Amino acid sequence: MKAHVHVTLKSTVLDPQGQAIHNALKKMQYRGVEAVRQGKYFVLTLDDSLDAETAQKEVERIAREVLTNPVIEEFRFHLEDSK
Amino acid sequence: MKAHVHVTLKSTVLDPQGQAIHNALKKMQYRGVEAVRQGKYFVLTLDDSLDAETAQKEVERIAREVLTNPVIEEFRFHLEDSK
């Protein structure tokens, strides 16, 4: 099973890195982009012996306690059965 | 319209950052994680005047030419109509 975790800055937090990319895109003449936000993306490969409920809890705990800075970031995740 | 772009290391490329997170999780007694890979995640807010086809092309071009290092990374993206 795989867990896909997205960690993004809260919408109220300024994102200078995304802003820098946005400015670069404008200078490079790319059209139609109004804003860029950058986040982090983690793929956790889970032990197949975990049942879905345990996996859900464990990933939620890892995302909350380790991968996310709760002051400025928020996370979401979903589980995917791997072949 | 929003574009969600995921940039990840090619599976053949070592990911020391993901490995470091994996080691940290093991030391912290989190169970059931076999591997961690870290990637980048971008949300581009697009001008609503773009039609879907143009947006698709423009985002594909930005992802390929700017956001991804083609030597070691690959990307995927999807568009989402925003409210």
C-alpha cells in the first residue's frame, strides 16, 4: 500500500518560493499563470501487512507529527493499494 | 482553473532526503513504513480566460521546461476547475 501525503503552506502564509517561481515564469513569457504555491509531496510505501484502518491512523500520525509544521503548514493524504 | 503539478525523482535515482525521513521514522518508532520518497508539489492558479486545451499545453510546457530537471526528475499534472 502507498500513502500520498501533500504538505502545503496554509493559505494565510506567504510563499516566497512560489512567488519567485511566478516572477520567473512572467519574465520567461509564460502566459496565463496568476499565482504559484509550492508544497511538499511524500510517497510512503507501507508494509502490506497493515490493514487499511491501521495504515490510515499511522500515516495521519506521521503526517501530523513529523512531516508537517503545524504553525504554518497543513497536510492531506490518501492511501492507494499498490499492485 | 488550477493546475496541480507533481515533480518526483525518477525511480532509478537515489533519494537521500526520503531516506533520511525513513531513518528518522524508524528511530522514532513509527511502524509499517518501508520506504519514503520526497517530491515537490506545485499549485498553479491559471487565468480563467484560458480554455482547457491551452491550459493543458501551457502547464505541460511550464512543468517540462521550468519545474522539472529532466535528468533526474519526472512530472505529472492534472487540471482542476476552481469554483
